[in-house]
Amino acid sequence: MDMNNFFNDLQGKLNQAMENSPAKDIERNVKAMMTQGFSKLDLVTREEFDIQAQVLAKTRAKLDALELRVAELEARLTEQAPKV
């Protein structure tokens, strides 16, 4: 179970338990405390993570292509170098 599902499940269970009780203030306080705690953890959203993963994949592909090109150019220079 990933963390997102865990917290969604936790919130759902808290909502069910407090729906008919006068504990709405407790719910607000718990949510505020959890939000404050999460903000201190310096977390990123799944969307932000996925975007950065795509950027990294594109960057890796470009790097691989550039490394291949450099190797080809170095090979050409080695072939063209005068033999001493």
C-alpha cells in the first residue's frame, strides 16, 4: 500500500468515525496538525515527481546520444591523426 492510499484510507476512516459525532473540531485539528507535519517533510506531489522523472529520462537519452557522438568524433580524429 503506498503512502497516498494509506493517508486516503486513514482520512476516510476518520470521517466515518466522526460523521455523526460532535468531534468535528477534533477532525479539523487533526487535519491541521497533519498538514503542518507534512509541510515540514518537504514532500513533492506525485505529479511533480512524474514530471521530473520524464525530464530525467529525456536528459539521459540526450546524454547517451551525445556520448555516442563524441565517441564517433574521437574515433574519426584518431583515424585522421598523422602516424608518427
